Amino acid sequence: MSQLTTICSGDLTATVDSMGAQLMSLTCAGAEYIWQGDPKFWPRRAPVLFPIVGCLKNDEAMSAAGPVHLKRHGLARTNEHKVKEVAADSVTYELRSSEATRELYPYDFCLNMAYSVDGTSLTQSFAVTNTGAVDLPFTLGGHPAFNVPMPGAEGERFDDYALVFAERWSPEVPAIDERGLHDFGRMTRLMEDSRELALTHGLIDRHATLVFHNVPKSRVALVGKRSNHGVELEFPGFDYLGVWTASTESPFIAVEPWHGCASAYDESGRFEDKRSTITLAPGERAELAFTVTPF
């Protein structure tokens, strides 16, 4: 049975569910920033993406260890994670490979997800260890979705929000087909030498998901332009950023740090050849983390 754990520091409180090790709530001074999963739009809140980000072509690929059969975003979000450590301001989970996971993904692994709060920011940490005898390939990411309007900005609309980057740049995003496959041969430039990208339902709907590569300084803020309320994410080591909402009426925006992305037309179809795949030798461990700071 899933277990909710609440951690807090200062004005910041977070609640995490052991099912999927999913962040369920992030409040600052009692105000909720995380989307609360209304099934009318999208029932999840902030799923963990592992060992894939996005989708595989036809939900399958061949790997050195055998066939991989994974639905969108992988298996971490649909499995119960064991609670390993709990403190007042942090909680750590563990998901280990099993006979059931090996039927879908023929590798042995240990995934530790940790959440901590310091009074100002939430840190979400990933640690993957290769517990098997062969190389372990994977990609991973976060998927936190935020309420729009933000707390303290109840009069704002979706179209009042923007992504504000750390530096001026001219990002291009790939086309994405109805199956979720990326076409890096068809790129669209979203803005020219600017720090701010205005968000609309129509913009995200046209592109399915906005997929940014190499975001300047690995930092972005989701900001209400009238209230100046929002969240800032810092994600060193994550080379992609996804921005998504579920429909043209959804009152949330997901801002997703990824190491890797969905399968693309120009890839071989072998699991190991997916963009930004991390490969660990037996016994090796990889760690990544991002922070969320409400303001």
C-alpha cells in the first residue's frame, strides 16, 4: 500500500507518495504550487521518468540485453518505491529491479529518489546504480506540474505566464508526431535573442511538447507576468527541458528537466542509441538533481 510522507523546513512543506516516489504537494506558507491531479485534465502530478523519457517507437526497442517493452516515461512512475530514510526535512526511496521489471526492461538496477527542503527550495535527487553484470543504459527525468495561476495570482490567466531564461538565446524545438516521436530534422525557432518566451495553450498544443536542448545555465523560471509569482528550476546536468500541458483548457504547466528525450526519427532503434543515454558499467552509480524554488 502506498505511503505519503510529509517533510518541511521553514515555510516550505512537501508531500511525496511511495507509489512512483511522486511529489504530491509543494506548499510555501500554506499555498499550493503543485498541480493536484484533477483527472478531468491529467491525473498525475510530478511523475518520475525512468528508464526512459517520453516514448519508444511502438513502445519497444532492442537492446544488448534483449527486447525492451516500455510505455511512455518508463516504469518508475507505476511501481511502489520502498521508503529507505526519513528525516524532518528529507525522504529517500528505493526501487530495485525485479522479475516483473526485467520482463519490460532486461537490466538490474537500483533507483534511489530523494527529496529535501531547506526552507527556500525543494531538491529532487536521482541516484541510479548498476546492480547487474552488464552495462546499464537509461535516461531519466522529472515531470513536476505547477498550478496556473500560481498562489497569490488568482486573477491571472494561462496566457499571462512566460518562461524566463537566465540568458538571451534563440531556441529551436523539434517537431513531434502523434506517437510522440521527435523529428530533429524539422525544427522551429520559438524566439530570437530573448530571455522571455510567452506561453499560450495554442503554442504548446501546436508543438505537443516544447523540447529545449542545452538551456542557458540550466535554469528557467515560470513566471506570471502580472503578479511576478512563479517557480524557478535549476537543473545542472540535465541536457533537455520539456514544457507541456494536457489540453487547451488545462490550468497547469509542467516544466520537466530531462537527461534524454523521446525516440527520434534519426535514431537507429537500438535502446542504447537513444539521445543522451547514460551507460553505467557494473557497480557504477550516477547522480543528478534539480531544485524548485517558489516565489
